[in-house]
Amino acid sequence: MELSDQQKAAVEHIGPALVVAGAGSGKTRTLTAKVARLIELGYTSERILAITFTNKAADEMKRRLVELTGLSIGRFPWVRTYHSACFRILKEHCRLLGYEPPLQIYSDYQQQKLIKDIMIRFDMDRKNFYPLRAAISGAKNSGDPYDYFNSRPRLGPFRLKDIYEAYEEELFEKNAVDFDNILLKTRDLLRDHKAVREDYRAYFSYILVDEYQDTNNLQAELTRLLLGNGNLFCVGDDWQAIYGFRGSNVENFLGFRHTYSNATIFRLERNYRSADEIVKTANRLIKYNPDRMDKSCFSMYTGGAVEIHDFFSDEEEAEWVADKIGALRRSGIAYEKMAILYRTKFCSLPFEQVLRYSRIPYQMLGDRGFFERREILDINCYLTAAVFRKDDAAFERVINTPRRGIGPKMIEKLNAFRNPGAGLFDAAERAVSEKMLSSKIHRELSELIRLLKDIESMAPDAAIREVIARTGYDQYLEQQSKTRDEYTSRMENIDQLIYAASGYEALFDYLEEAALIREDKEEEESRENGVNLATIHASKGLEFHAVFVVGCDENLLPHWKSRDSEAELQEERRLLYVAMTRAEKFLFLTTANYRKGQFSTASRFLSEVAECME
């Protein structure tokens, strides 16, 4: 495997090391070459622990190692994720923690059921489910649940500590661990049982960790507990640390030399992906972050282009992007080599619409299309049920959303009132008129039918507002959202939907457009040859010949929720850095003065980028 001088120096070094790998600098190649080199030097492959952050990445590393070393894939048993490696340790020694083999891992469904049972025991409102589950997970990943609960003692009138202990007791009685417990219990095992800790320290001759900037405190502690001889090789890039909202702590990376005082720092600074014009611009942007490790990234490729464009509206922005994509396609760049990236999901809608109008195929990466998102489907089904009375699928979706106490058995009962050729809507209307239902169901169905009839003749945007107001859908969505951020994101999607619907006079016209976008998208996904649309988070690790970073507005990028926190503002800047460095040759940054029906201003980051270009 051919390596640069920087890569080779890191690969040949023995002892604790941190490889600060710039975007596109070949860190995966370096990490894999390091393992292969260790095997050449006589290290046993079975005793090398190589941690990746996804199972897909672990499988890819094993595949490359098989090609490089000629060893079978079974010779790399410890190329794993943190959770996979820890569960292998935990199930081997679970008796020391009071469990009996085989130890069960609770699935997400099982965990939800158990938490809901605990909530019933405490007489908690079901709307607290997602905040409670998030608190339990956050407590475990902090590494110190009780300290975590000291700073967040209550959820309404309930003490989180009491609920957490009841949940853990139930898990223990069922001889089970949830996903977060895999790390926490393994940490407890290694911390509290010296003999086990020393055995693994003696066993692992080398530990390697990929994406070290994304470790949380618990994962960093596990790494220290397993490390016996100082042979630690961590790879990552603090400039691309964008998962603070998931609990990762970039300080583990920035403080590496403090934690491992005899560590050597290597820098991979040559970018093999992007043209030098893009690399230099991204370098200068990230230098506005005070908390960072210095490096001077460069590229041997030139001829790239970085442009900033300011538009009056997001519709004008989207039209320009579509025109530019068309021009790039005519110049020979394939659609799948281009990407439109945005900070927040709702930004995709104008681009989905204009790409369809322009007959440009597209596909969504890491997310569903705008009209396939749950909250959008819910609202649109209300509109559809009002217009198309034989659309049973739409009516069945809205009949109990938000909940009205109308389950499958009641729907079966309503079907008995169906006239030949009529839909479920008409059957429900007949059941109400003949007063054949309980008083509660009669009242709920009457209100639903009245709502659907009222909105049938309304303008689409007014109809959406009416649905939300009369059903309390916003409160329902808040209860269903796992986190406050998720609720904010979903409400932003609905705001975008209202704005998009305001461009149509009749429900029928609006629903036809929505159906066409969804239908085209499904066909394009099957071909997998369209322009890529993705959030910046979903684009990490990918590369494209041309990248459009759209929605570079203040309060979008940086997001409004990060304005008052210097640490979060720095993460937002790193997010733009990640987006910029996805581009190989063409990078376009765009902003609009009028987005989603409201005036906006250009992101502060654009002025920083503009200074870099002067």
C-alpha cells in the first residue's frame, strides 16, 4: 500500500499516538495500513483491538485487511464497534455483576415496553416517555448516572433517580441489558474487577480507535481501562466534530496529549479529495474556532471554484441551483456526482419541487423525502381525506391521529355501516347520523367529520392551520417527539409545508403536486442516479464533484439554538467545514433574504468565508 510521508510516519511509529487527519487525507487507509504493519512486525492479529463507530466501517476494515495481509477474516475478531467489543467482554464475565449467561440485550421495542410499564407503576403521563428514555440514555452515556441526575433531578413531579433505579432493577431481574448498558456495565466490570481489567490489558497488544473526536466520556474511559502497555493509536479530526448533540465530547480529542502525556501527534494534512482552492477556504473558515488543533491542510490539485451567491428568496435560490446543476450536467458531470446540502431538513422542499419541475432526478440521503416525513403525511392525509372521500388509507390514518380512542376494533365496527362503493369516511358519517356509537366515539367522530367538511373548500395553507388548531396536532407532536430538538425540527417542517401550500388556491391542485413529487422520488431512488439531497450530518464521510451548501442563513447555519453557546457555535462552524470539504472541484454557498415566508440575513460564516476569498 502506497503511503505519503506523513501517513508512513504514523504507521511506523510504535507507542501512544494521535493522528490528526484532515478531511480527505486518507485516514481510513492509514488506520488499515497501521494494523497490517503491526502484523508484519509480529503482532498477533487476534490481539489487536481496532474500534470503529459503525458495523459497516468494521466490516470494510476487515475486508481491506484480508486483502492486505492474506489472513482470513476470522483472524480479526476484535475489529469491532465499541458496543460489539464491550458486549463480547461483558457476556464472558457477566456473573461477576450478578447476571447469568446467556445475557440478553433488549431490543428497542422491549426497552420501550419496559419503560412504559415503569411509567404506569409511577402513574406518569405517557407524554413523558421520550424525555424519560432520553434522560436514562444520557445518564448512562455520561459515565456517572447519579451525578447526571443531580444536575437534572426531576421530570415534572417525579425524581428521575427513582424511576431510573426501578428501570434498572427490572432489567436486572430479567437478566438483560439495554444498548447503553453494554458500555456502562462493561465499564463497571473493568473498573471494579482488577483481575479482569489486567487480563484484557495483557491480552490486547495494541488498541486503535477511529473517529476519536466522536467519543463520549464513557467510551474514552473504556479505552483507558483497556489500555495496558501504552500502545494506543487514535485517528480523527477535531475540525469535523459535529456530534455534540449526541453526547460526544471533542475535549477527549483536544486533551489527548494531556491524558497521554508521552503521546506523539501526527498530522495528515494533504487532502486527496478537494481542489486546493476549496481546502484553503475551509482552512481559513475553521481558524475562527479558538478551540482546535492546528494543522495546515493543502491539496496538490488546483482549478477548483468557490462561489457565494445571495438570493432574494429560497425559490430563487432553488431555481438558480437547478439551472447550475443543468449546466454542470451538460459539461459532463453526472447527476449523482452533485449534492445539495442543508443544515435543517425542512430546507429540502423548494429544491425537491424545482428539481421535479426541471426534470432533474434526485435522491434523499439518510432521510425520507419531505412529503414522506411522518408529520407531513399526517397533515396531508387530513387534506386528502377531505377531498377524496373514498381514500380509506388517508381516513384511517387521521381517524386516530391525534388519538381519539378509535382503534382497529372500532374501525371494523364502522365498516359494517359501509354502503356498496362508499368509503370509510361515508361509513363513519352514517354511523354518526344513526347514533349507533358510544357517546365519546360519537363526539370524536362528529368533530372529525365536521373538520374534514370545513376544510374541503379552504385554501391549502388555511386548511393546514385549521387542522392543527382544531386537533391540537402541535401538542400531540410535542408528546411524540423524543427530544425538544426533534419537536422543533418537525414543527419547522410543518411551517415549511404551510408556506409551500400557500402557493396553491385549491386543495386538489396542492395534493396533486405533492403526489407527483413523491411518485417521482420513488422512481428516482430505484435508479440511484440522481442529484443527492442531504442534511450536512448525513453527508459526513461522502464526497461529490460539485456541492451546493444552501440555506447559509443566520439562525439556520448557525442554527438559532446555538447562538448563546460558544461551544455550540464552534460546532456549527465545524458543520459548515464538513459540508465544504465534501466538494472535490465546485463549491457553491448560497443564502436567501426571504425564506419560508420570513426575512432572513446571511450567515455570519459567509462573511468569514468571503474574507478567506479576498
